[in-house]
Amino acid sequence: MEGVTSRGDTRRHGERWLRLLPLVLLALATVVALATGPATGSLSPAPRLVAQLVLVVVTAAWLGRHLARPPAATDGRGIAAHFVVRSALALALTLLNPLFCIFAWIGFLDAADAFRGRGQVAAFGVVAFTMAAGQSGGFPPGSWSGLALFVVLFALNLGLAHMLSRYAQQTARTSDERAAAISGLEQANADLERALAENAALQDTVVAQARDAGVQEERRRLAGEIHDTIAQSLAGILAQLQAVQEGDAEDADRRLDRATELAREALVEARRSVLALSPTRLSRNSLEEAVSALVEDWSAHHRPRIAVVVTGDSRPLHPEVEATLLRVAQEALANVARHADAHRVGVTLTYLDEEVALDVRDDGVGFDRSHAGRSDSFGLRGMRGRAERLAGVLDVESTPGSGTAVSVRLPAVEGRVA
């Protein structure tokens, strides 16, 4: 913007000097004409001198009036009228004293501003005629050679005027194109700065949203881990302690040992959940072995008969995929123990080319699926949330009196093999 302001100040400074130039040329021509008059005989007789002085005063007054109240740039008639009056005065002065052609030269600079087309050619012709008259020593010429010189000078001045006009027009076009290009660049820079500011604001918004989303995701993760590990262990401990209160002394020792074991497992899982580590069973075993160990441990403390089946080619999967499958199996079996009153339970782990599936089925009492989304069904919502975070699908099929089937399918994203 500073460069644009500097160029604008320079242009306005140049325009002020251009408006003063006619007065400067008139003063210069007057001084030269009066100083050389005695030698050229252009100041005699006396009426000729008086006529020159009167015309100089009239011309100066006309130029001063124009300088004080210049016509608007859109006032074409006012500009043309000023050019005509000034050119007529310059011609009259040149006919009285040829050296006043110095003042007439100014017409070459602004004829293109006053006229267009044929009018511009005529304006250049008048200025060229005035210049040729002064350069040839006066008009009319006193001899054929003087006439020939006048014609040559007229043609030369008219040709130079035409060339200067073409050059000025080309320069003006180039200047306008540069101004348009600069204006376009300034607009583009302004748009770019605005876009950068908007992008910065958008980035701040995205970062804030990502931070909030990360906080919410971490909260959901911890809530799911607490529900799937600590809450289940605490429920188991509570069940064992209640059984101790109701049972005999011999059975009490076994149940207290089981409660202690559950407490230790809950403490380990709590630490691993906070550190976002894989479940304990997966830290030492493959997914197939971890599911089998989970089923075996579950069957040791619950009455229903349970069987586990693995189909397909087992292979290491991404830790998140394996942890999700194990947690879903753990929650599904916990639901069977709490609600199903089942006699038989089946767990199937299926490895496919693009997916891995886990199914947990029981022959228990089932439930009405229309109530599966109620606010206290955190287990089902947690399993579904875990699956959806990995672009998977959780299906629950159940009918009162006909058992329940929980099925989860996840992309078989393979993990790194150590």
C-alpha cells in the first residue's frame, strides 16, 4: 500500500506541473521574443509590439483562469474549448512574432485529451501549422523557397505529433494495464490475507474441536474400560461376599479366595486401562488363546455349559481389534451370567479374509429388544460403541424365552508380528 501511495503522489505532482507548464512556456517565449526582437525586427512598428503585449496579457489571464478553475475530466466540451482558445492565441502571437511558437508547442501534449478521431488530427494540424510558421520565420513565406520550407516543417511537425500521440496512447494503455494488474495483485493479496486469516481461525476451531473430541473419546474409553473390567470385578466380589454371608464356613474360604483374585484382577486391569494398554490376557496370549482362557475362567465360576469354537485361519490382528473382540466377549458372558439363566452357551471366533467375527449365543430367557436402548443398558451401548469406533457392526438377536445371540464383525486389520 505504501508503494501505491507513493505512485499516486508522484502522479498528482506531475499533473500539477503539467497544468503550470503553459504559463512557464508563455513566460519563456515572451522573454525570448522581447529579447531578440530588436535583432529580428519583430517588435516594430510600435502597434505590433503593443499587440504582442496585449495578447500576452490576455493569454496569461486565460491560462490563469483555467488553472484556477480547470474543467472536470469528464467535461469534454470545456477541455476542447480551452484548447481552441489557447491555440488561437498561440497562433496569433506566432504570426506577430515567430518565437512565440515556443508557447504553441504545448498543444502537442494535450490535443489527444481534447479531441478524438478527425478532431484530434485537425488539432494536431493547427499546432503543426503554428510551429511551422514560427520555425520558418513567419507566415506567409516571402518566397517559393520559404513556402517549400514551411511545407516541409509542417509535414515534419505533423508527423512527429502523430508519432508522439501514438506513443502516448501506447504508454497510457501500458500504464492502465499495469495499474489494473497492480490492482488485481493487491486484491489477490487482500483475498489471500483474508483467506489466511480465515484458515488460521478455522485451524484454531478444528484444533479446539479435535481437543474436545479427544477428551470425549478418552472419557468414553475409560468409561467402557471401567464397566468392562473394574465394574464387573466389583460385581463379582460383591456376589462372592454375599454368598459368604449366606453359606457355610468351608465354602466361605473358597469364595473369599475368589473375591481376592477378582480384586487383584480389577487392580491390574485398572492400571492397564489408565495407560491405554491391551487387556492382560492379550499381553501374553493370542486372541484365540485369550478368548479360550476367558471362556475357561468363566465356566469355572458359572453353571451353564459353555463351548468355544474357532474357525478360519487365525492370525495376529491389530491390538485395538483384538482388545475390542475380547471386551465384547467378556461383556456378553457377563450379561449371560447376570440375566440369561441359560443352560448352554456357545462362543464362536471366525477369521474371514476381510473380517473377523465373534458370536456369543445362549439358550436363556432372552429379552425384549425394544428395551435394549434404555438408559441403563450401558453394556449393550458400550459394546456397540466399541464396534463402531473400528468401523464394525454389532448385532443383537433376542426373543423372550428363546435365548440371545450377540454378534460383532470388525475389519480384519492385521497387526505387526514381532
